[in-house]
Amino acid sequence: MPTAINTIGFVIIVMNSRFARYLAVAAFFSLVTGAFAETRSVTLSWEPNTEPDIAGYKVHWGTSSGVYSQFTDVPQTTASVSDLAVGIRYYFAVTAYNEAGLESGYSEEVSAIVPSPDTTPAPQYLLNISTRVRVGGGDNVMIGGFIIDGDSNKDILFRALGPSLANLGVPRVLADPTLEVYDSTGALISQNDNWTTLPSGTVPASFEPSSPAEAVVVASLAPGSYTAVLRSADGTEGNALCELYDLSPGNSAVRNISTRGEAGTGDNVMIGGFIIGGTTPAKIMVRAIGPSLAAFGVRGVLPDPVLELHDKDGSLIYQNDNWRAEQAQQIIDTTIPPSDESESAIIATLAPGAYTAIVHDAGTAQGVALVEVYMLGQ
């Protein structure tokens, strides 16, 4: 039996109808969120401790840094703290404990002031998107497209992760990912191979990958359409994760994101995660495209994509195989239905938070697929 437990990484995003701001990010691969809303409560999520005998977690909080007068015991990696006073700064930290009762040290502390209720209609936006697929050499790259609308520049951060995914149990990771970002004309805006080659301070400390072989692009982009390409620097194959973070929600917003890559079977399915920001439910559409990509010259497409939508706890909340089988008229009314009947789509109204879309074939085939998330409104 160990005498200590590893400290966990902790992430919190604080949001109201006016702003959203990262306070601290202590680890990677986090599709997690916490939101202060008019209920004067906060929902916190964090990365799980990876030790095999973890029995639960404790969320500690108080009104002085390092002094936690209250805590709640939870079995999962999320907790809601309610009855918080408006205008007071609260400090939060998390510990993990195992079946023997041994407890870890505190996670990195985060704090926030609970804002006053705001009656202004809450903006909606995609705060974060991440997609994990298998990346190979040549044309077998991961291609991510996104659209920024509004009237001001958007501060974004892209990460291409490979080696560090092995710590999370991901098999056959991409050894040396590179990133390229292009504008709508195809002009290269920025590129990076190893993030440690960037000038000091370019990457916020909370977003620094754990492996120097991983890549980061930080940019301020005008409204418009953009494409990010994640490829292998040395031509080898492996699983990689491409992440986009919206660092400055405000007058401009990320409204549509799509990622193209290889969707396989078993552990090699396409996994796309996204976070809905704001404080009110948002209407979204997720599409899984395969056969129609052939018309654009894409080879080896996924013949019959199935789309699954999961909540932050991993529970399946929606599933679709052929888009006309369910919600056909709603999908047609969006004016962007899939062009092939074997492709999939889901329309859902979702509360702010983290979600995961999984794309795989209806049979046992594998091939190139496109997963897309559209923000439709309230």
C-alpha cells in the first residue's frame, strides 16, 4: 500500500454572460468546465487521479487563499458548490483519496469572484474543441477547420499532442506532431514543430505541453475561416490530439468547427470533444461525414459513419446512424443536411459544459471521416 497519493491536475473556467477566463490549467487533455451562474453556484471538473485504488475526491473551498473552511466529498471528477455569496472571492482546491483512506496533497489552487446576476442575454460560443484520430505520413494528416464570426479579433491557442497521450493510456501515439494554420486563401499564418522553440512567454504556462516534441500555435485571428493541419514530422504513424482553445470570448466567437481524419475501429475511432461556453443552453448540430468526401477527391472514405454524443460523464445521450432516420426535417431546416443518406447528424439543445462526439463505421470498416460541430443558437 502506498504512503501517499499523487496530486491531481485541476482546471476551472469561470464564466458569466459577459466573459469567460481560464484561471488555471494544471494538466493537458482536459475537456472540463465550471460556471458561475445566477444560481450563485459553481460546477467544477478536474482530471482523474490515475492510481488504481482511488475511492473518491474532496473539493475544498474557503474565502482565504490556502485556508479551506469547507469541503464536499464526491466519488467522481466533478462537483457542484452552491449557496456562494455574490461579490466574494472563493478559493478552491481538490484532493484525491484511496481505499485505505490515504489522501493526496492539494491540487493547484484556483479562485474567482462570484459575479452579480446579469439580465443581458447570454452569448453562446464554442469554448474548446479537441479531436483525437490516427495520423500517418503523406496525405494521412488531421485537418481542422473553424469559423470565427463577430467584429473583433479572436485569441486562439492550438495544441498538437502525441507523446504525452501515452500517460493517459492511449496506445501507439504520434511521436512528433507538427501544426500549421492557414487562412481562407490558403496562406500559411503560423506553424510550429516543437513548442519549446517558441520565444519564452509565448505559450501560457497553464497550456505548456509536457513533451517538448509537441506543438503549439498562439495567434490573434480576424473573423473568417481558418484551417489547422496536424501532421507527422518524421512520417511515422500514431494517435494524436488536436486542441483549439478560445482564449478571448467576447464580441467574436468560434461558431463552427470541423476535423477530418482517419476513423478506425476499437481504440482507433475518431473522438471529438467540445465545450459549450456561456450560461444558457445552446442549440447545436453535430455531423459525421464520410461518403460525400469522395466528391472532393478524398480517398478511402468511411463508408457508413455512426455518430455518438456523450456527456461529460461519458453517458450516451444521442446516437444516429443515417441522418434521415431521425430529426430529418429539423436537419433539413438548418440548410446544411449531409448530402449522403448514410451519413449522420444530431441536433440537440445542450447546457454549457463538456461533450464528446465519437465517429465510427456502422460495420467494421475504417476510413477518412469528418466530424463537425455547428452552433445554431438557443
